[in-house]
Amino acid sequence: MRTGVQGTGKQTDSAHCLQQSDSIILNCQADGTPTPEILWYKDANPVDPSPTVGIFNDGTELRISTIRHEDIGEYTCIARNGEGQVSHTARVIIAGGAVPPTNQTKLEGEKVIFSCEAKAMPGNVTVRWFREGSPVREVASLETRVTIRKDGSLIINPVSADDSGQYLCEVTNGIGDPQSASAYLSVEYPAKVTFTPTVQYLPFRLAGVVQCYIKSNPQLLYVTWTKDKRLLEPYQMKDIVVMANGSLLFTRVNEEHQGRYSCTPYNVQGTQGDSGTMEVLVRKPPTFTVEPETLYQRKVGDSVEMHCDAVEAEGTERPTIKWQRQEGEQLSDSQRNRTADLQPPTQPTLWAACAG
């Protein structure tokens, strides 16, 4: 009597290498007279049928529909009759598989631990961690705060606002391709001002914006403003609108809008303080003293000169003159100075000048 075991997985020296959640069919081929009875054992214990493990076709097939960690082991097929018995053994191996870490939300300054549990056989697993595609040990902002434990866990202590992002663990036991799983870290902190310009300008009789540069997680709830050390109530003013990002939009600037402003952002975690003082100055925009003509007509190859000049408002710097085509393409200095070798355009070209 003779027997043998064959399977549907990648087989090496009677070992079948699979990934978690794969399926496999182990076939037991036995010949003998009288017809042998076939028995299945896993690690010397009889195989117990379950929703994912079954024995079919008079015992000749052992099917595992979804490989789990507890399915790892040695499977032995025994064929016996009144003349004796024979057996054959095959090993089911799971390549390194990562059990996904869970998404976490932490307050700035707290400690976070991401587990990366590896299910594999054999169990000599190597774990590597990445943040947004880069090894965590190579991320400069993390190097003094990150630890990888022997069990594969990742520790960041303390977390900072810039640590938010995707963290991926990669595991391998040298069998099959490395497996990976990821989780997202969200670091919450009170809303804060990231930059405070000492001076901001508003254009007289035009629309203008006073910026409040904010960073917030969770999202920004509201921003309070002061002007000349007094609480500003923009909602009660028809010409001032608080934008979604907390900045102030002045729909039509007048001289009364000049002053010393500060902003304070808030979210559900509170605030890290105000911006400090920003000097807001109202200035009249420059005015044209020389304007280009409405239309220039030239032959191809002729020269054309378009003149433009502007004067600054009192208390402001000399304006910069810029030229651009109607479609928005800004001209370089060399293009502006070129006055010959005109090429035939595919359609009439409009030019615009602006001073600022």
C-alpha cells in the first residue's frame, strides 16, 4: 500500500506556503486491497471539521477555505486496511502576515503605541515601520521620539502636531513576499497661529484681506479679532466679513480700517493664544500716468512700443509695472524689451499692463 499528500499551495519539500485568508486542498492518494480507510491528523491530533475545515470525497480531500494562524502545522494522511497502514505528512506554512494596527487619535504631548502583530510560521519575523513612505528612523522630526519594540510595536513619545499621518508596518519571515498593514495617527491640539506679519496693507476704496495664519486639528471653530486692543465685532459691520479660514475680508476699505489688529483662533481643544499685534495700514493704490493705447496695428516684422507708467500713492513704494497677455501669460524682461521680429499671431493678441 502506498500513499502521498498533494496540495494547491506553493509547495517546497512537502511544505505549502500560503498567505492568511488563502485556501488550500490537500489530496491524499492511497492504493491498496482491500480499499484503505483514510484518516487525517494535524500535529498528531485528529482533524476536527469546522466551518472552514472539512474532509471530503471519502477522506481523500482535506479542504481549508480560509487559512488562519491556528491552521498552521503538520497535516498527516494515514491510509490503513487489514494489511497495515502507511502515512505521509505535509506542512502548512503562513508567510509573514501583518495584523492591521488601529487608527488612533492623541492629544499633542501624549504617547502613542501602534502594535504590529505578525502571524507567521516559522515565527522569526522582521518588522519595519514607515511614515508616509519613509522609514520612521529616517524621519528627522521623529528620530529622538520613536522606538520600535522587540514585539514590533511602534512607540512615539511624545507626539507632536506634525506627526499626524499614515503609519505602515511591514513584516516578513523570509517566506513569500513581505506583508503590510497601516493605520492613521491624528494628533489633536488647540488651534494656533503659525505666522504673524508685522505689517499688512489694505488698498483704499478696494477690497482687501487681513490674514490670520492658522493651524488647527480638529477643525477651526471660530476666530476672535481685536482692533486697537478692543474686541472687534465684524458680524455687526456691513463692510467686514470673517472668512472660513478666519481672515478678515474688507469689502470696501476706508481709512477707519487702519489700526493694530490681533486674532485668536479656537477649536474644541481651545487655543494656544493670540497672534500678537499686526499693524494694518491703509494705502491708496498706484495710479497710471501713462497708459498704453487700446489698439496697435503693425505689419509682421515691424517694431511696436507700448508705453506704461504709474505713480505711487503717498507713503508707499514705487510701483512695479508688469505686462501680460490677455490670457494671463506674464512677460519676462527679455520679452518686454523685444520690439522687432513680430510673428504673425493665430488670432489678435491683447496686452494688459498693471501696476502694483
